[in-house]
Amino acid sequence: MAITADRNDYCRAYRKHYQAYKCLYTNNDCSISRRLLLVYCVECGLKYQLMSKWRLNNTQTIQNEEYKDTLKSHRLEDMLKALGQAGTFRFPKSVRTVHGDVINDKNFHEMCRYGIKGSCKSHDDESKFVAELEKIAKWLEEGM
């Protein structure tokens, strides 16, 4: 972890990104940027929940290697599992980019960040992926 982040930072990031996502969604603007905000709001919200669960104040004081690895990753499924939500939310496994790369919970943010299009066969699965992120964001909002 390059810079220190505390629970409040993650909570604030979740709320700000989710609010921006909702605003773009309402206006039907910038679908790629909207998805990027959604995935980052979910990641921040999950990290906030984990830090609360593990009673951690900031990322610099973490001694447990498992906690460090989980908090510095982008693996949403691992974070959900650590929160007791394994299997509650299911990401499609068949999303592919136009370049043939397989997209998962760990690298969806890259597809959005770089504006990489999905293959024409993956459109429905991309929508399902976003729908799962929306479900997680709403679940997080209930617990904030």
C-alpha cells in the first residue's frame, strides 16, 4: 500500500463515488466512467467494511499479512468472502474484451479505466456484472 488510508477515507470514497455514479446514471451520461465509479465505490465500501470488521484504523498499522493482501488487492470476491458474503453476489465468468481478454472481479476496473470495449457476445454479461456491482453497492449502503 503506497499511501495511508483510514476507515473514514474508505467510507468517504464509497459515498462520493456512489453519489457520482447515481448522478451519471440518472442523466444517462458516460457509461464507461459511470462503471468505473461504481467498481471503485464498491471496492472502497468493501474495504471500509473489512477494516471495521478487523478493527483496523489505517492501512499502515496492519500486521496481519492476510489482511494486508486483501486490502491492497482489487479482488472483490475475496473481500466479499472475508465479510461472510461468499456466493451471495455472483459475477459472470464469461465477460471478454474485444481483444479476447477474460474479465473478472479483479480486473473489471481496468476494462473501465482504459475504456476497453467488451466483445459483442459479452454485452449481456457486462450488464449482469454491473447489476451485481449495483447490488453490492446497495448492500453496502444499508450497512454504512
